[in-house]
Amino acid sequence: MAGCSREESSPPQEEAEAALPGEIDRSHAGDLMPAVALTDPDGRALNTGALSGTPVLLNLWATWCAPCVKEMPMLDGIAGDYGDRLRVIVASQDLEGADKVVPFFAEARFAHLEPWLDRENDLMTALAGEGVLPTTVLYSASGEEVARVVGAFDWESPEARALIDEAVGPA
């Protein structure tokens, strides 16, 4: 699995460029989205447990994780393609929080993603995650898990779009 397992203070962890071997896992299907308080760099709060009415693609990532960084433009594209029919939330697991995330977002100039911070890694704990980044979970509009992907994944692939369409429904 191409993913990152812990923060490194050195340059981003390198992975094979061609490999995006994350697989769709439905073993947690039906689990409710955990209630975790995220913040943005300005201090606004977002309670993930209160999100309902719109499907959510929740991505746990970090600036030091090369596969995570590779996925971010794809997630930005998904957010733009699906618009109001899907909420894409990217929750940074960087322990240094805004100090790392704000410059990363400024340089990347994402059109559709907002920087959310989870400095205590509460989401990974609540999801009973394996501690591997990226971890991405798709939730239905009622807040139930549809599937998750642990490790890097090609979010531009037909397989990814078919998965998202399960939660979002036809255009």
C-alpha cells in the first residue's frame, strides 16, 4: 500500500510515482460519521457529526505525505465537478497545523478545497484508522459510510467516479 504512516520532519515521504494502489474497502459500510471538531486556520469550527443532507468525501492527509499531496489536486477537481452535490472535506493531520497547511494551500491555489485542521488526529482515532495517510471515507447524505480507501488512490479513475456516484446519485 502506498501511504504514509508517521510524520517526518524531513522532506515529504517518497512513493513510487506510478503506484496508486489504494483499494475500496466496504467493511465499515453503514457506520455513522464520527463527531469530531475540526477548525480552519481562522478558528472557525466544523463538527463532522453535524454534516447531513449532502454526501461527504472526507480525506485525512498531511503536507509531509507524498501520496496525500498527489491526491489533493484530484480531490479539488472532484469538489469542482460535483459542486453542491458532494462536500469534499480535507482534514490535515499535520501536528504543526496552520503553520504548514496555510502555505501549502497558498502555493497550490485550490479552487474548491478548504483547509481544515485536525492537529490531535481525532478523526483517525474515531475512524479506527490504521494510522496510514491518506485515508478517505465516503459518506451518504444520511451520514452513513459507503466505503473507504486507505492509501493513495486515483480519484480521477472511472472506479472512483462510480463509487462517488453511488452516494451522490445521478446528475
